[in-house]
Amino acid sequence: MDTTAAVRAPMPRTLDCRTILVPLDGSAGAERALPTAEWLARRLDAELHVLVAEAGRSDAWWYDRYLGELPGAHPEVARADGVPDSDVAHAVHQAARRVGPTVVCLATQGRGRTAALLGSTFSAVVSGHGEPVVAVGPLVRQAPTDTVAGRIVACVDGTPSSADILPDVAAWARRLGMTLSIVTVAEPAPPPWVPRALRGRAFGPLDDPDDHLWELAGLAVDTEVLWDAVGPDVGIFDHLARRPATLLAVGAHPRAGLARVALGSEAARIVHGSPVPVLVRPLARAN
């Protein structure tokens, strides 16, 4: 169901960004974030900085050469620094505090559909940065372009905290000059003959999804309920196939897990399978 919704009140958040920060490790996989980061730097009139993690003293010569060649290969890189700290997430957080308002853009290194396989560095950056992070998953084939009118799709799931992403996403839409959509994916309701006590959805708002989105519609250009029996990620990707977008936006609950931090599994599946970059906004830590 598509609906048109007027903006009823201005959003209080603004997007203040002076630097796009990209952590690299010398691999082609990590460099997948650079085209999207370069696009963001142009659109936000920000400087592009990269941080290159050093593996050890014995590899210093290789990293020195890599740092020296980066600006030539990517002319929009204004600064490239080596990071002697093996904790890349910690180095990213320190750099962000040092340079001021920052958007971190990084590629995920996952090879599967679970939270852990997105990579511990990515999860630690999201959980510790406190601001939205742009994630470039393995299925993002090209960076957004300046010649196509853009759309940001904000994904909510019916929980109170999921709507916390909306002020940030609205600020991004205004700053980038894009339209904003809110979608929720809901499992089709069970048939009437199922006992009331057993009714419910495995995912999506438990009440009427259309009513839920109308409550949020003051923040969006349009809203749509995506009915899917498989899962939120499948419903969202089918939606993108029908209505292409420039960015997705999701909220993620970082959680402690076996000596490292992992993202919630739904956010992880969306980031891993998305054909476009995903704006990941950390939410309050789940217990």
C-alpha cells in the first residue's frame, strides 16, 4: 500500500559533516567503500580522509608505499594516515573526535548472512561511534551518482526504538536533497481460524502496519507496508527491485557476544544483502 504523507512538522536534527572517514586495510575489499565515500564527500562538501591499519613493523615499507599511492589513485582523498593501533575501531573513534563532525564510511567484510560475519571491526565502529555509519556491503556494485534523483528508504519494524532513526534519516534526506520513504515489512496476518491467543507475527508491527506507518507519516514523503512471508530483508530487497533507492537506513542494536560486538541479525542481513549503501544508526543496546 502506497500513501502520500505531508510533512506536518520540521525535524530538529541537522546533518553536520566536515569529514568523510574511511578505514582501509590495504585490501580491495575495504577499498569498495571509496567510491561511495567520494560521492558523499562531494555531496556534503566534506574532506575525504582514510585511515590505513598497519599489520606490524615488518610491513611498514608496504604501508608507506600504499599511503603514498592512495592520493594518486583516488584524487579526492585529502589525507591518508597510517594507524599503528591494531584496534582499528578505536583508531576510527579517536580520529572522528579529533577532526570534528564526521561520517564514517566503510565496507563490510562478511561472507554470510549472520551478524558475526559482517566483521567485528564494522560492528565495533557502529557501536562506539554513536552516529550513523554508511556501510557498503558486498553486493553494492557502484556508488550513487549525482545525476539521478535520489531516495532514502528508512526501515522500521514496529518496535518503539526503531523509529529513533527517523530524525537522522530526515536530516540526511534534506542535506542530500532526496525524497524520504518509510517502509515496514510485516508477515501476512494468520488466518481467522487461528485461536486469538496464538495470533501474531514473527516480524513486523503486531498491530495494523498501515496504522503504524500513518503515525510516522509526518516524517516522510511516502509510506509503504511490505507484506512478505519470508523475512524483512527479502521484503526490502523486493521493494528496491520495484522502486530503486540511493540509500537504505536501518537501526541496529549492538550487543555483547563472545568477546566481540555483533549487530542484530536483521540489520546484518540487510547490510550484507543490500544492493545500495546502508545508513546504519546505532540504537540503545539490547539486553
